[in-house]
Amino acid sequence: MAALSPSLPNEHINGTSSAYSSALTPDLNGSTNGTNGTSTAAPPAFDPELFKSYLLALLPPVIGSTPEELEELFLDEEFEDRVARFAAEGGSVLYVQKVKEEAEDEGPPIYSYHLTSHLTYSARHVSTVALIKRTPVLDTLVPLASQLHILNLFGGDETPYESLHAVVSQAVKPWFDAFVGARGSGKDADGKLGIPMTKRKFAELELSLLHLQQNVEIPETDLVIHPQIRKAVELARSQGVRPTIAHIPPHILNDSSFLNTLQGHVNIWIKSIQGVTKLSRDVSSGTASQEINFWLSLERALEGIEAQLRSDAVNMVLDCLRNAKRFHATVSFIADTGLKEATDVVHKYNQLMKDFPLNDLLSATDLDKIQEAIIAIFNHINKKLKLSPYPIRRALPLVEAISKDFNDQLLRVLTSHRLTYTPYETFDRLLGQTQELFRTWDDQIKEFTNVAREVTRRRSEKFIPIRIQPAHAKLMERTRYLKDWRKQHEQLALMTGPTRGLANIGKDVGGMDMEEEVKEAYEIIKSIDVLDVSVEGTEIWVTAENAYNERVARVENQIIARLRDRLGTARNANEMFRVFSKFNSLFVRPKIRGAIQEYQTQLIDSVKDDIKRLHDKFKTQYRHSEAYHMAQMRDLPPIAGAIIWAKQIERQLSTYMKRVEDVLGKGWELYAEGQKLQSESISFRRKLDTKPVFEAWLNDINRRDMGISGRLFEVVRIRGGTGGYQLAVNFDPQTITLFKETRNLLWLGFSVPHAVSNVAKEAKRVYPHAVSLMETVRTYGQTLDLIDSNQGIEMLIAEHRNNAQKMIGRGMSLKWEHFSSPYDHRYVGSGIGDGRENKHVQYVREFAVIVSVLQDKANSLIDSYKEITRLVEELHTCPFSFEAFSELIGKIQAAIDRLNLEGYANLDHWVAELDQKVEGILLDRLKDVIKHWCQEFDRTDDGDTRRDLTLKRRGDKRIKEEKSSEGLLTLTPVVHEIRIQNQVIFLDPPIEYAREAWIRQLHEWLGTVCRQRRLQSSRYEIGLQMSGRAPADSTYVSLLTRFNDNTLEKPFNLIETKVQQVKEYVAKWLQFQSLWDLEAEYVFNRLGDSLANWQQLLTEIRQTRSTFDNSETQHSFGVVVIDYEQVQAKVNAKYDSWQRDILSRFGVKLGNAMKEMHASILKARHDLESHSIEGLVSGPRRF
């Protein structure tokens, strides 16, 4: 089922909506069109064009057609009438049918489309779309997509069962279940609404459609009747008489061909009927419902055959054959067909099959319904099997088939719950019900087996073993295993949860989060179908379980390792029993339980050792034990501490005895080891009696005089080699101890005498003031020690120290008698002059406040002083940058401002001393940086670093130097170019730029220190700013005047020296300006016609050219680089030009000279040849 909502053309809908809205718009008077303004306008008629547009948008993708093919749907004359009735009448429906037309040739299929309100079914129906209204009347103003349900009914099949089953099982039923699940109501509310019944009906419908697919088709038997017989029967019926052979003409009745035809028809009847009567099926080959439906359908088929055999036409055929004396065809007719026997057997079998409650099982939606259905099925079988002769050999496969249905239905119900995702309580309940189901099945099978054996014995049938192979055996085993497995998993998950104290065990041991590990192990099982008991499903389960067990085994190994480690390293019985009590829940797993059994004997031995240690602990006495020191820290007096210590030992002894009982069980004192431990514990308890200690303390208190009197303070001599005196409180500590002892002994349940209690009450009254004074004096002494250990803060804290000393002077005249008076000062007014008690109490409080202020001021000042000292020391090593110095000095100034705000005295003098110290550090840093600058400036290396710097953009003349420290401060090389412009060679920028850049860099380095603001102590003082301060006094510029040597002059001398070197080098390049200044004719005239002069000039040009013909393009002087790349190329070009011109002129000169020489030689030869030489042999000579 598909609910489609195609979008309609917007312009059509909008147009229609606007038309109807305009028709319904009220007039300005508030009334609509109508008489007297009271009647309302009738709703507009539905526009068929709107429906047509909707169909054109809907049908092409749904039924696979084109808009052109659908045109015949709208050409029908009744289209508009049908649409109008459909829109206006309530409960109506329209069907669009796609029908395949029959074609004689094998061309492409041709389809026709029809719009009808009545359904018909044919094999030629390809598809049918049902348009169902959701509202009684269609509204034009509302989109049709929200008013119509769309249902696609597929066709073309022999039967529609499969399509209908798919619609119900895959669409309607899941949609209904999803709706019910989304409501979230309980079972009671659903029951009241009839939802469970509806679910059951859906399941029954789904089951019925499935049965229709699975039923074995019983062949329909239609007995062939001769046309003459049919005509005679119709004639008799028209006459209202019983048909007989008299209605057949005599000549036909005696015609042998007619009789032969009838006899052939009878033989065909026999074969057709035998095809039904001998029909059978294998019970084990299908489902139980197929077996039941087979016998029920067979009974209906046999009844149909009997009805045909009782018809007038069949009786007339047999009468004709009898009349012709053809008895062999009529006598054995019934016997040959076997119809009677088959009918009898089928009728008896159907005593079992009728009203068989199998559908209750197949339509069950929960486990309770399945159990009820199983009980009902076996009750029916056991009851009917005693009445019906249904063979036991068929009943056994039938029960096995029921087991298959039971297995399938149980799987369907359990799978719907997604067992691995359900909480453990739900999981346990479901599988508990499942186990109960299996037990019910087993009980019913036992009863069925007894009934089957009884029926077999009563029928005297051949013995067959009554054995059922249940199809759900594997599922039963799997669910039983799953139940135990999930229980163990939940126990492990619960034990490794955060509430069990095991969350960090794995992390402590091997870095494993056990809780997360158990969850991840369970995720492996959640991802599979745990109820799949097929071969593949079992393999998947085994693989997943092995993976789960591997992960869980790691967790168990971690737990066992942790337990063994803790039990093995337990130093006493207390720790070992703590481990046992903490991890007791882990022992439910066999692997862990077996791992700790060996520790039982060890635990008893450990108990003995612990008891022995208790003896040793008691023998060491309280004053030498750790408990004594802890009691002092917790302000417990000695006697009460000793009694508490003894009682603790006694409780530990009782705990150990109880733990022995936990290990050995009840009656542990009957064991040999137990008897010995029991006697030792009784003897030990006698020694732990604390009553003698209390009585000795009382005797000691009665002998002493515990009065409270004397002055508040006393001055005592300091013991030791240093001598001197110190302030102390004149109060006996035993008085405080008496008060504390009495309080603790009363808490412990001892009876303290009244006289001692009175003294303790008096001590309690004085105790708060005495303790306060003692703590104040102790704090005062510690604070003075702190001040003495920090020599730089005495002048700052002097004011607060003087205040404390004044308070001590006031207290020297006060006495304790005023505090111990029975008159309780708590009821005296809070005024300062209300009484002497109030005055003394007020003094104690004021003294405590002043000393507390002194302590706080001292601690705060010490922290600030340490911070300032650290910042001052950092000035030695901080990066040499303005920001670094400024940050440190700013922090120092902020600390000084904080001290100023807090009101420390003598701050001006202290800050002046601090500023002198800072000046000395900054002066050293200046000397170091000047020295470093000189080294950097004087370095003349021409390494790759400086060469690379010159390859940068010409406009980037300076690069910001790193200022991490003096060692990393570098001078940026200045690049100068020797350039030529307008045939003039010059240096760009001039050499003065280098001087200016170097001086500026030097000033920047010096300004890093000199421009820092000085420390000030009076930034928060009004009036001190009125006088103003010279700019030089507000910074450290004056440091430049404090150099004792030529430290500051050296860098300027280096600059001038470097400038002179560069000028000399640049002058050499400027000499080449003459190449452009000389005139060629002037040079040629100077050379004249002397070839020797020309040749000498060419040689000199070639030698001079070798000076520039190299790969270098620059010359470095360390911090300055002369780049002559541009000039070099142009000088070379100019040399080329000069060389070409001179060579050309020299060639002309040389050519003219050669011509003149040649002419002279020719002339000389001619003259020589014109003279005759006498004596030469006449005739020509060959040369």
C-alpha cells in the first residue's frame, strides 16, 4: 500500500482557490450574498478539471503510463458525472484500471484505462489504483493529496493472494503496530480499546491469506454431460416432471454411436473421480495447516462429486446405458470410483481436522497466547484421536509439523522483542516464559505419546515407535543456553560496574576499562540474530560467542590477576578480608571462585599473624606507638588516647575472631586451631582492660594543685647556645590536658568525680582564651623569624611590628584570675568599658587580630619580595628586547604599586635601593650589547647567510633582527647597488644611508634599555606628581653617561672606518663613467694610422674585460654589500660596443694598408717583369 501525494499544478490550484475565495467574500456590510443577509452561500461544486490534473500528476509514475495514454480516460462522456458523484457522495470510491488488450499479432502490448466505481477482476488487469476519500465531501480549497487515500492493487496474477498478503503483512499490520507502539499506553488501556483483539484479527487475516497460498489445490471435477442428455433434462424441467429416458428420442436412444459416447463419458467420470479419491499428500512435506486444509478441501471436493452423481443428468446417462444392456459400465461404476470408501475415510479423518485450533497458535501475538494455543491443540488432538481413525503414522508427522509452526511463531514473537536489546529483567521474564512454554510442550507430548500408544494398541495396528522429533529442539536448547549466558553476563556487568569498585582495577593493572570491555563484548552478541539455529546462524553464534568469551576472558584474567595480587600482597588479615568482602560477588563465576580457594588456609595463617602483631603492638606500649603521635595531632590527651588505643586493639581482635568464623564457619572454636585462638584471645582481652589506667589517672589528679592564677605573659630564657629571651604565655598545659581528659573520658563512658569535673569546667572556661593567646604568641614568634630570614623587608613591615609590640606591652599587666572568675563574661555587654572581664577578652581578640594582620602582611610581603627579587634576577638573563625588559620592569612596578596600596611603610627608600640595583643590571646589559654590536659590525664573513639576504626584494633594505638575547642579535646587512641611469654610474642608496642605518640600529639596541621607565614608589600619591619629573629622570637614558671607558665611542669609530672602506671600493667603479663620456672619434684621432697603437689598444681592452667577465655580482664588507650586477652587465655591453667599433675601424685601417701594400707589390712585380735580363735562355719558363 502506498499513500502517494503528488504535487498538483500550482497555477490551477491557485486559480481555483482565488475563484472560490472571491465567490465567498462577504460584502462590506458583513453579510453574504442571500436574502436579508442571513442565508449562507452554497458550497461550490467540485471542479472535474482539478481532479483531472491530480490524476495526470499521480497515475504516470504509479501505473507506468504516459499522459497521452491517459487521455482516453478523460474522453469518457461519464467522466465528469462520476467525478461529481465521487466528490459529493459520502463513502464512494473510484478505481482506475489498467487493462491489457488482446492482440492477434505479437506486437507491443496495448493497454486501456478505465475509471469506474465498481471493481471487477480479470487476468488481463495489470494494475488497479483505488482512490478512497478521507472526508465525506471533497473540498476544492484543500489539496486533494490530504483528502484521498491511494491504494495500488496489483493484478495479472492467477490469484491475488500473494499481493494481498504483502499489503496486509508488510504495510497495514506494521503501520497499526507502529501507531499502537507510539501511543505508549499500557496493556490495560489497550485491552479496553480492543487493540489486542484487532492485532489478533490482523494476524488471522495474514494467516488466512498465507494458507490460501499454501493450500494444495484439489482438482475440480466437472462431469461431462452429452448435449442430448442436457437437452432432455432441460425439457423435463420445463415440463415440471422428473427427467427419464422417455424424454430422449427413441432413435437416438438406440443409436450405438450415442451409447458409445455415453459409455466413454462414464469412463472419463471414473478416471476424474479416481483422481480425487486416490489423492493423498506427504504429511512431512509441508505445514500442519496444509495437512488440515487438504483433508477439509478433499471432503468438500468429494461432496461436490456426490452432488453431481445424484444429479438428473448423471442418472439419465446411467439409465440409458442400462436400457441398452451395457451393465458392465454401470454396475461397477461406484466401486470403480472408490468414492464411498474415500468419502468415509475423509469424513472420519475430518473429525480430527474440523475445528482444529491451529489458527490460535499461528495468530498468537505473545507467549501467553502461544501457551494457551499449545494446550488447546493437544487437548483437541488427544480427544479426537480417540474418536477418529486418523493413522498414528500420520499423526506423528502432523505433530512435528505443529512443532515447526510452534517454532516459527515463537521465533516471530521473540524476535519482535529484540532480546539482546531488552533490559535484563524483560529478557529474563521472556525467556522464563519461553522455558515454561517448552515445559508445557513436553508435558503435552508425554500425554500425546500415551494417547498414541493406547490408540495403537486398541486399533491393533502394527507397532511403530512413538517418537517425535521436535523442530524447536535447537531453539529450546539455544534459549536455555541464552538464559544462563545472559545471567552470567549481567552478573559480570554488574560486578564490573562503577558501583562495585572495579571500575579502576583493569586500568591499574593492564590499562583495561573492564566495564567498557564487557559492554563491547556484549555489542558483539547484539549485532547477530541469537535465535538463528540454522547451520549458518549457529556458526555465526559460535563465532560471536568465541569473540565474546575472548574479551570476557581478558576481563576475568584481569580480575583474577588483581585478586591474586591483592590477596598475595595483603600484609594482614584486615587487608585480606577487605579484599574478600569487596570482591565477594565475583566468586559466582567458577573460574574466579577456583582461583581463590587456595587462600583459605593462607587467610587463617594471616589471622594468626595479625593477632600476633596485635600482641607485639600492645607490648610496644602506647607512648612508643604511631597512635600516640596521631593522638597528639588530633588533640587527644594521653590517658584518653591510651584508653582509645586499647579499645581499638580490642575491636580489631573481635574483628579477627569474627573473620575466622566467616572463613571456618559456625562452631569454629571446636577446631583445634580455633580452640587455641579462642584461649589466646580471652587472655589478651584481660590485658586490654582499661579500668586500671583510669584509676591511676584519678589518683594523680587528686595529688596535684590545678589552680589557675598569675600574669598572662612571661619572659623565658631561650635554651641553647644562642641565649636570649622570648615571650611565652604563663599557663600550665596540664590544666588544658585536664579539661580534655575529662571531656574524652566522659565520652568514653567513664565516671569522673565531681571535684575533678569542677576543676575541668574552670579550665574549660579559660581554655579558649589561653589557647588563643598561645596560638597568637606562637604566630608572633614565627612571623618574627620569617622577617629575620628575609632581610630586605624589615623597613616595610616595621609599622605593623611596632603595633604588635605595643599590644604585648599592654598585656604584661593582665592576670588569669579575671578569666577564671565564676562570673561568666558571656552575659556581660559587648561595650569596651562594661567590665574587667570584657576588657581582658577584648584584649585577647585585639592582640590576635593585630598579630594576624602582622602575619598576613609579612607573608604577603615575603611573596611580593620574592617575586620582585626573581624578576630583578631575570633582568640578567631575559631576552634583549624592549618588550622583555618592559614586561619585567612593568611587573616589578605593579608589585611596587600593590605594596603602595597595601600601605607598607618606608616604601620610597626601599624602592630607591631597588632602582639602584636595577640600574647596575641594566648597565651591565648595555656594556654587553655594545660589545656584541661591535663584534657583529666588525665581522667580515661572506657566508651564504649574508649572500642570501641580498637576493631579497631590492626595496626590503632592512630585516627586523631577532631579539631573543645578545647572542642572537644580528645586524642586518645593508645592500647598496651600483646602478647606471641616463649613462651615469652612481651608488644607490648613497653610502651615507649605510652610516645612518648603522647608527640607527645602534640607537635601537641602546634604546631597548635606555627607553625603559624607571621604578616609582609614589604613583598612587597625590601631590607628588605636581612637581613633575624630567624626562631623563623617568627613563634609564642617564645610563649612557656612566661608562668609564671608550665603550660608547668604539662603535662610532667602527662605522666611520667601514664607510671609508666602502667609499674607496665604490670609487673604482665610478671610474668606468669614462666609457660613456669618451667620444669614439676622439679616440680614433688619438690612435691615428699607427697599426701598432691600434693593436696595443685592442690588447688592453681584452685584458681589462677579463676583470668583469666573472660570475660574481656583488662584493661584501660584512654589514654592507655592494651589488654591481646591473652595472656589470652594462659595462660589459659598453665594452662590447667599444671593442666592436675599434675592431671595425681597425679592420678598415688594416684593409687599406693591405691594399696599399698589395698595390705596391704588384707595381714592383710589373716593373721587374718589364726589364730584360741578358744571358737568359730564350723561351718560356715554367714555375
